Amino acid sequence: MIDIPEVVELPLHQDEDNNIRVSGTRVTLDTIIGFYRQGETPEDLHEGFPTVPLADIYAVIGYYLAHQDEVDAYLKQRDEEAERIRQEWETRNPPPTKAELLARLEAKQHNK
């Protein structure tokens, strides 16, 4: 007879930067679920992220399917934070203009 545990530990942990990672790896929940939403199978994900055990990938996807609203809210919050950081970066570091890029190219060619 199989001994069925009352509780199965979810292979997710939150690191010091509040990123949720899978199986003690650097692979994030965002990554696994993002690729899953794009149609990747658990086997495809395991092939792409061999450090994450296949059983853990299935467990994470199962958790996502059972708690989709909460996970989607977490992922939305992460996307919004990433967008805020991107906008701050671009404000402090605006991309060069076409004229600046052409001047750099000319200077580089002149220094050859």
C-alpha cells in the first residue's frame, strides 16, 4: 500500500529580493509559468531548465492551476514593478539620438 502524505511540500521559496524561485534553483516562478502559458510542456521546460526536477515543474504548474488568481496577481505585480524600473532607468539614461549614434560611428571610424 502507498503511504499518501497529508501534505506535500511545494518546491517554491522566496529569496531575499522577494523573487519566488523553484527547487532551490535560480529559476523563477515567473519563468516556469511564463513558458507554460506560451504552450511549453513540463518536459520542454525540464529540457530547457534541467536543474529543475521534472516532478517539481509539474508541482509548480499544478499549484498555478489551483491558485491561478493569486499567481496571476503576483505575476502582474512583478511585471508592473519591472516596467516601473525600466521607465526609471530610461529617464536617468535616455537612449542616444540618431545624431549621437552617427557621431560615435564617425569617431570610431576616424580612430581606426
